[in-house]
Amino acid sequence: MNCFFASCEIAQNPALKGKKIAVAPNAKDRRGIILAASYEARPYGVHSAMRVSDALRKCPDLIIVEPSMGIYGEYSRKFFEYVLKITPLVEPASIDEGYLDITDVCKPEEVVDLAKKIQTDLLEQFKLPCSIGIAPNKFLAKMASEMKKPLGITILRKREIAEKLWPMPIKSMFGVGKKTLTTLLTMGIKTIGELANYDNVDLLKEIIGETNALSLYSHANGIGSNEVDINRFNDVSSISNSQTFDHDEYDLSNMKLIIKLLTNTMCHRMEKHSLKAYNFTLQLKYNNFKVTSKSITIMNPTSDSRRIYKMFENLFEEFYDDAFPLRLIGVSAGKLIEANDEIKQLSIFDSLDEEQKDHEIDNLIKSINSDLGGLALKRGVSSSEHHNIRVDKFDKSWRDKK
């Protein structure tokens, strides 16, 4: 999706269309970090990961919009629900992007027509612009999708990587973070082509690590996985959600905001299937490719988003290493049970009355929202069903509309 958060805000409020807007928390005190900026704001130097104060200096008439995470989750659900009508082979990559395997959906000569159909439908039905990359593997598809924005459709064949991929600056390569970028530039590697043709891979492995070096070197040469993991968010033994950043994320308030969104969407999926969990895990991936995680197991299972978010927040504050920026945050719930199978164990500190009161309030909110046909009422933060969608019939009517 193109500037997803900003596009969702414009879809909700058409009066913002064509204006210079940015989505950022804590806008009033100007300490927030820009999560997304509309294309109208880009020529003024406004971009994601920029501080609000800096953005306003560059563009004084910039409109700052507070993030509406519940709305973003709802649009994300609509997006994945739509693409699952095209093919069941969908791998969510984040809240606003995914990989589709369309090998068995259409003939090679029909691929561009299908891409145009998807792009047009998403824009007309949901007011969401997107760019589409078409390629033989996921890395090349990701790079192709970044080549033409907004509303671009780009084909990147392996025989074209020397012409299209290699001239690109190394900083634009998916998977190259700030620290790795600095190292590569120091080594004299300024373009993807220079990485692809680097003649001392052993030195590369020694300097940036074997896993990182082999992955980036292979990708630079157009080699990558074409396997679409349809179970990435649908493991029956656990439920998980993650968000990959396209920039080095430093801002703590943004990180916690993303954890809250991921928690809400995860809990919605648990409640949809009448599940509760005993175990919760927070995963962090840094820009140096280091991945750390920490789990907590509780006595009584829950699917309550407020309680679970508080646990994740405590875990985050306990083990987050602020020496490095983040590139991914993931949350997961494990040791799942059917909600009706729960055997509650009370400690002397538990209050059945308080928990029952919360449960009754939540049920009342859900009842009111159901009667009014939407998210009319919410407690604290809204949440939206996300990713865990099954579709039995796949729509191939696009063939008849060419």
C-alpha cells in the first residue's frame, strides 16, 4: 500500500485529499515521529521517521493527524480479505503488504491485467492506492513494488536485474538497515550492483556477519525464496502478528503504539475463534539483524487486550536494547485453549467481581456496536480483526472484465 496510514486517514476524511498531511502521535507537543506522510507532503522533505518539529519547519502548513490504529486494522482486514478472493496463497508481510502466488491463477500474459484489476479495485472500493511488483521471487517482487510509487505496476525479471536493480543505491535495498548501510558504504559498496559483484564474499561475511552477508549477496544477484507462507499468521498452536519497519525505528512511543495495534488485532483473532492463551511472547528485531524475544506464562488464560498489552509493555521495557533501532516487532499468543475449557485458578489477590465487571462492560460495548453496525463505541483503543480470514470461493471474474 502507498503511505498506508495517511491513505486510511484520507479515505475516512475525503476533505484531506490533495493536502499535505502526516500521521504522527503526540502531535501537540511536536515530539512525535512521523509514521506516514502523504505524497503531497513529500516534495517539502517530509517523510516517515522524521520528528514532527522538523517536518513542520520544512512544511509549516502540514496537517498533522493523530493515528487511528483501529481504523488501520479494519482497512488491513479489508485488504487481505480482498486479495484472498484472488488466491488462497497469500503471505502477509505486514499490516499493509503481502505476497501473492498467482502461478495457478492466470497465464503469464494475463499478469499485468490482473495487477491493474487489483490496483483499480482497491482504489475504487477502499480508496487505497497501492503499488504492485511482479517478479519470480519475493525479494525481487518487493524491490519492484518500490520502484514506481504511487500506483505503480513494475515487472522485474531475473534477466533485467543488471539493468533495473543493480544501478539502485544500496540504501534502497530491502534488508539493508542503517548500521549495515554505513558498513557497506565504508567498504566502497554504493549500489546494489557493486554488492552483487563484490569479489570477496568471505570478507563480507566477516564484517557484517555470515547470515546477513549471504542473504544480501544472494538477493543482490536476484536469488531469493518464492515460497509463500500462507500459515504465517494462522498457526493452530499459536496466534501471532508482526510489523516490519521500512526504516530504523528509534521512537519509544511509536514502538508501544505498534505493540498496542498488534496486540489488539491478535486478541480479536483469539476472540473470533473463542480462544484464550497461557503464554505470550514479544519479539524484537534490530537493524543489526539481531533477534531477541521474551515470554511470560500466566496462571489463568486470557484474551483480554488490555491485560495482554500491559504484559507486552512490561516485557518491552525489561529487555529492549535502546542502543539499536528496531526493524520488526512481533507478538504471539501460545498454549491456546478453547475459552469454554478454562479452569480458573484463583490466587488470594484475584478479584472475581472486578473481572466479571470488565467482562460485562466489554459485552455491552460489543452489543451496542453490533446494533449500530460499526465501531461506534470503544474502550481506550479500538481493535480490528486482521489477517485470519478464510475464503472458500476465489473470484476470477476479473478475466471477463479485461
